[in-house]
Amino acid sequence: MFDVKAHNQEIKEVWDSYNANDPLRMPVLLGFNTRYYMLDTQYNTAGITFQEYMEQPEKMLYSQMAFKHLFCTELSKYYDAEVGVPEQGIEIGVDFQNFFEAGWFGCPIRYVKNNVPSSHQILNDDNKSMLFEQGIPDPFSGLMARGRDFYEYFLEQKAAGYSFQGHPIGNVGVSFMYTDGPFTTACNLRGAAEFCTDIYDDPEYALQLLDYITEATIARLKAWRKYFSLPEKYASFGFADDSAQMISVKMYKKLLLPFHKRLAAALSTGEQTNAIHMCGDATHLFPTLRDEMNIYEFDTGYPVNFADLTAKLGPKVRISGGVHVDILLQGTPETVTAETKRIIDEVTPNTKKFIMRDANNVAPQTPLANMQAMYDAVKQYGRYR
């Protein structure tokens, strides 16, 4: 029998000690989003498609409640998360995955069977200045208008007493109070190869597109913060920009860093250190991001040389990373244990701020036994005292 009380007490002690800079052991995280539920027929027994999920608020609401219930009652057993549905209800949110920015700018959304939705580029060589001519879109237009409609529908259902397996709706949020970064958005709008070519063949245009995206992002986030009665500036700034891994440190400093700094200045006070998520291997940029952007929290993907990275960034920087999702999906508990231990052995000489997690985002149908193997390996080999 799984002991919920003992688990929840243990994870509280783990996180309390970690946040007090005297960790008992290395913490463990797992990254899940709704695709884990949607793309697994043992959970998504209603057969709701991603297109239905994205276009019909009642389908998104049901799927969100079912997924978050699964997360609270089952998936949270396999890492350092509290098990159990919160007393106030199941927390949900309007979820437009990773296409929300491109979709807001007007990119069409493609729905591919057995995969997550994605956007399709709209700027080609014949119309690449189209968005400049149209101006910055209204923060509540297009896909964002649908997002607000979904959000208000969720609130209406909460007020009406909607529940899932006896649990009411708790806090309601949205996924688009965030940015995936100006460089990544530029690649989504223009195409990655095309935008990288623009940097060399038409650098004025590349800078103009990054400037446009940056200003639009600031306008959108400020408007939505006002809509939610939130401060215009937070104490820190968290964002992503995965596609920046394609450029060198020299190019990053010249081309992209000024826009990252503009985002941080417009949306945060600078009172606290910042955070970034970057999939792939963007680690050549991390020392510059630390020094120039005051980023002391890095959420990584794969492939990453953790021994080298932790040595370069030092013991004060929080790094999340770990076992490749494909090893978790297709490996055995034995191979997962071995890989987890290998990473622990790489990082522990350099830091106690490392957090073990999947690299990056647990795939649908990943065996629970493999998640358990990673967790158990950290409990066995990742103790500090």
C-alpha cells in the first residue's frame, strides 16, 4: 500500500531542506502536460482528439479535470510532489500548448494524428514584412480571444458546481501568461531555416522581426496581467527560448541578448534572480545568460553534459535535468537506474542545487515502473546526509 502521509511528509522535508540550501537529498521532478493523458487510450477513454480539445471548451474542461485528477492521485507518487487532490479542488487552466504565440500572430494550427498540435509558418519571401504592416495584434484578439472565452467558460462552470469524481474546480489559469521567446517565435513565424538565413542575408529584417515580436510580447503580457489584476512587473522574469541554441555565444550577445534584456526590464523589477527553460543543448549560452540576464535557474533538455555544465555554472545555480525521455519510455528499470546514477555521479562533486527530472517532458505511455526506478535511484544514490 502506498503511504500518502509518509510520502507527503518526506517531500516536504526534501523541499524545505533544499530551499534552505542544506538538502537532505537531490529532489526529483517529472514534467507532465495534458498530452500524457490525451495520447494514451487507457486514460483518454472518451477518445477526445486534440482538435476537439483546442476548439471545444467543454472537451478541454473535461480533459483537464481528468488529467489533473490522474496527476494528483497517481502520477505525483513517482516524484517529489504532494499526493492528493487539493482541498480547494482540482487546479486547471486554458491550455494552448506551445503554439499559443504563433497562433496569436495568425499562424494556422495543424492537428496531426497521435501527436500534439503545431503551428505552420506564415512569413515567406514574398510577404515577410506582412506583420509589420498589420501592426501589433490586440492582446485579446485571435487565439487569445478564444483563450479568454475558454477561461470565462471555466469560471462559469466552477460557479455552477462542476466536479470530477466528486472534486470541484479549484484555481483556474491560462497557459499563455508566458513567452517561449522572441527567437523561437521568429522561427515559428518565418521557419527556422529561413530565419537563420535572414540573420546573414538580411540582418536588418531579422532584427526588425525580433523587435516586433518583443514589443508584441510585452504588450500582450502587460494586458493579460492587467486583466487578471496582477502587477505589471513581477519580482523576477521566467521565460524560454529553445531555438536560441542554434546560435553562437557571439551571435547571441549581438543579436538576441538586447531583446531578452528588454523583456526582463519591461516585465520585472529585477529584485530576484531570473529563470529560463531551454530544451536541446543550449548550454554554451548558459554562462552568458547567468552573467548578463541574472539567470540562476536553468531547466534543461537533452543532450546535456551535466558534469561540464555544473562545473561551469557553479554551486549557486539551480539546474534541472536528467534522464532522456526516450530512455524513460523505452528502457527498462535497470537502464533507467543506471542512467540516473550516472548523472548523479556527474553532478554531485560540483553542486547540491541539481534537481533530477525527465529530459524533457514525460512521453505518453511511459511505464510507471521506469519513473519509479528514477525516483528510487535518487533516493538511494542522491542523498547528501
